[in-house]
Amino acid sequence: MDERKFNIAVLIDGDNAQAKLIKEIIEEVSIYGKATVRRIYGDWTMPQMNGWKDTINQYSINPIQKFSYTTGKNSTDSSLIIDAMDILYAGNIEGFCIVSSDSDYTGLAKRIREEGLFVMGIGRRSTPIAFVNSCEIFTFTENLLPEVAEEDKKTRPKKVKAVIRNTPQTTALNKDPQVEEAKTPKSRERPDILPKIDLHLIDKAFDISANENDEAYVSHVGLNLRKIDPSFDPRTYGYKTLTKLFETIGKYQIINNEVNGLNNPILKLK
């Protein structure tokens, strides 16, 4: 991972983020720098903001009140964007983290990036791709609590397919294209159904990173994966680290490279 450290402004859309993940959000930001500015925006007179009230003091987050003047309109967006531009031009911050799944922040992320500042996003997997790709790094909130998914697996009943015998009726049902189409979105939402690794993306990042001996530091490959796809994260595929992910790909070999007690593993084609 890149060794740069930033003074980061963490701006949270309180109407579009999860209070229960604030600890994990701050920890994720700390990987890249110091969360020196921490602000959360919302209408604190509304009941949906109650979930934040117990956490903002604990994590030293400054609540910003923004009344909703028009029914059905989210005034938080404009307030956050205006604040972000004020912080940008003050010149005291080297990076931003926008915590939201709202595509309305796509333009803001682009503007920050054009100024040469680091910008990351944190939001759900349903976040529009335009916002994701406007950030240098984008972390899905589903990846911030992997232990929840594991606990969910233990309590979830077995798959229906494993307990239902094939009969003419069930065979016809399984072949029904409408049934297949209906089952697909549900399976994507289940934490134990993981997406397939995009080997084309992996190969492209390796080619960019590799030297004349077809070797590359895993950390360098990780940086280039993020440049190609800001949302790339080994946790999405069920692995805590990029090294663990590469160990499962048959065409690559991991070579331990310990220097002064630190391991900087090397990735090599078999």
C-alpha cells in the first residue's frame, strides 16, 4: 500500500451512512492518514438521526445541522459540498473521505481529484459506479465487518437446494427462466455468495507492476489494482489480504521476501 500519509477531512452524509460502522470507518481512514476534520451532516431534528447521537461524541465528530426546507429534497448534499470546497481552499488538508452512497457527490470527488488531492469514498456496494470511479480509493461498507458475515453463515439455514429432492415439478421450476432471474439478485445480497475474481484485472495490474523477470512486489500490484479499479478490495472476495488472494490463483506464486524483519512478498508467474 502507498506509504503516504494525509491529513484527511472525513465528511459524512448522515442521511446516507450507517452509524453502527463509524468505528470501522475511522479505522479504514486511518490506513491512509489522520482524520483531522470529522464532520457529519444532517437534520438533527429528525428521528432518523438519533442513531448517530451516541457515537459522535465518542469519535469526536462535529455534527452540522442542516434543515430540510423542501419536502423530499436532501439539503445535506449541498451543505457538505460547500463545506468541502471551503476546506479545500483553506489549504490545511491533503485528502478527503466522503462517506455516502449518493451519486450526487461524484462532481465533488472529481473536483477534489483535479486539485491533486487524495480522495476516497466509503459506501455500500450499490453506490453508482460514477461516484466509485471518481475516487482514488473506494471501500464498500460490506467489507468493514467481515465477522458479521461469518456469524450470519453459522445461523443461516442450509440452502434449499441441498434438502429438496429433484421431482418433475422442481426440475421444471428450476428451469423456469423467470425463477432464475428472480433468484439472482437475492444471491448477490447474501454475504456467503462471493463474486468471482476478475483475472483480467489481476493480470493487467501485474503486467504494469512486473519487472523484466516477471516479478512484482505484491504491494505494487495492489496499488495498480486500485488505480485501475478504485473499489478493488480482497475482502470483497473473502480474503483479508491481497497475498492470501494471490495464493489461491494457480498461475501466480508468492515468494517471501524478508528484509530487516519485515516481509515484502513478491508475486511471480509460475
